Amino acid sequence: MAADAPKVTYAKQCKSLTAAKKVLPHIASVHSQVLQQVLQQLEKAFISMWEQDHGFPRFKKPGRMRSFVFPQFKECPVDRAFINLPKLGRVKCVFHRPIPDGFIVKQVRVVRKASGWYVMLTLECEACVPDALPHGHPIGIDVGLDTFVATSEGELIDRPRFFVESQHKLKLLNRDVSRKQLGSKNQQKARHKVARFYEGIGNKRKEFHISVAHHLCDNAGMVFAEELNLKGLAQGMLGKHCLDAGWGQFLSILGWVSWKRGVYFAKVDARGTSQYCPECDTHTPKDLSVRVHSCPECGYQTNRDVASGQLVRNRGLAAVGQIVKKSVEQGEETKPALKQKILEVTPRSPRYTALGG
Ligand SMILES: [Zn+2]
């Protein structure tokens, strides 16, 4: 493409799509809105190239895209154990839970995972759900590598080593792949085994995150966490371990779970949470090897991560003080209509259940 060529826009692409359908009949065999959604994705890639200096959108090989979306439905596509998809027809599914009353299906995304094909339904309900206001018992959490989560209550939750522990098995599986003939059926099978294994690790991690999030919400009215620089951490020396812990996913799950349970959730500045005393705010510098917080001023002694959690709680409470003042001044705000992905069904493997929750 020439440097001074006119910019490719979504509208132009749609026109070329219509033209292309006449020449290439296999394109016409796909539902038109599905194709348009792909163009929208491409448009996004172009825009981020122009505006955020990202690279030129990559050409996609067959098999690169893992999902596609049906963006609109006139009537509910779900019919007992079947789902009606345009151009694909009636597909048998295993539903993990019924669609709740009052919700309508807005979108259906078909996802391919190593363990099979899944359908993700986006449901919508006309309802105003106010954000949880700060109330009740506050908890501060410190996420770390030593212990996954340390709470200001003194509770320490261990970090399961999902990926790091499976590396031996992965090595064996990958060796199988390398011993098969390139491009052969047997190599494909071996590759598939690796992919299944990775998916299993991801599922276990997610389930752990969800259960920890619920556990934290059990005894709290407010949960505070640190704002982490995840990219920086992942590139660091302990990057593998940081990614294995999956803090980013955990914090976003925690956000959703606490919203669902009516618990107030907020992030606070993470800088120096281990360098001050939570009781008297004295500066108590310590490097990573020091595992105990011991204050020379007030004599307060506790686990290092617990102390960080308590400091996070203190910072959160200070910030909440300001928010409460503001919301009283401005009057309460309500959230727009609830939009949430809450259903995931699969046509193949009924064993797979834990998502969303
Ligand atoms: Zn102190």
C-alpha cells in the first residue's frame, strides 16, 4: 500500500465486500453481519495504527481467528437445547445455566477453544443497578508472589503454581510435537494435546481467582487493592511467575465479583506500600528479603505483606472519605442499563463448567 494512499475506512471496505461477494461465492456463504464485524475489527486495527502508532494490521492465516460474532438477533436464538444461528442452522448445545427472566440475547459469539466449540451469549436487561457505595467492613489486599493475597485481617492465601508446576509435563508434550513429522496428522494431534493442556491450566487459574474473590467478599463491605503496573512486572526478572499468578485477571474478576455482591471495590496507589508503618505512618524502608514488618517508632510487628495490605486499606479509606463527600455534594449517580456476559455454553464438552460464576 502506498504511503499517500487514501485511508481505508469501514464504509469503503463494506462496499468492496459487497463487490467481492459476487466474484467469490464462498464469502457469500457466511452471514453478512459476521463479515461486517470482521471489518470493524480491521478498522480498529487501522485506527490504532494511525492514532497510537501501532504496527500495520497483520494478515491473518486460516485458523488465526479464534472467534466470530453474530451482532444482532430479531428473536431469541435459544430454543431449549438448541441455538439457531443464521446460515449455520440449529446447533445442539449444552447450556450451563438457563437464561434468567427479563434478559434478552443481544449477541452470540462462537469461540473455538482447544477443548471444543463454545457459544458466548451477551444478555441485556433494562435495569438500573447502582454502584455499591462505600460501606461496612474495609479490607485491604496486597498481591504478591510469596503469598498470592495477604489481607489486612492477617489472612495469607497461598499461590498455586499453575504454570510453573506443569512445565515438566509441558516439556514432554512439546517433545512429542517435535518428534512428529512436520505438518503430519500426528503432529497436529500432538499440538492439540499441548493446546488442551494450556487451556486446562488457564481454567484452573480462573477458578482459583473466582473462588478467592468470593472469599474476600464474604466478610467485607469494601475491598481495596493496589494499582499495579502489570506490563512492567511481566517484563521483569520474575515475569514468568508474575504472569502465572495472573494478577490482572484476578483484579478484574475481583471487580466483577464485588460489584455482583454489592461490595465496594477500589484501587489505590501502589507506591511504597511496604515502606511505611500502617499503625503510625513512619517510614520503614526494607528490601524484598525482609519478610517481617517491625516498626521502630511504635513497636508494631506483623507479616510484611499483611502490613502492606493494612496500608492499602488505610489509603483506600482515606480516598473513600473524599468520594463520600463528593457524592453527597453531587447527588448519587446511577449506572446505565446492565450489560454483562453471563452465559457460556458449549456444544461439545459437558464437563466444562466453571466460567463466570
Ligand atoms: Zn509504627
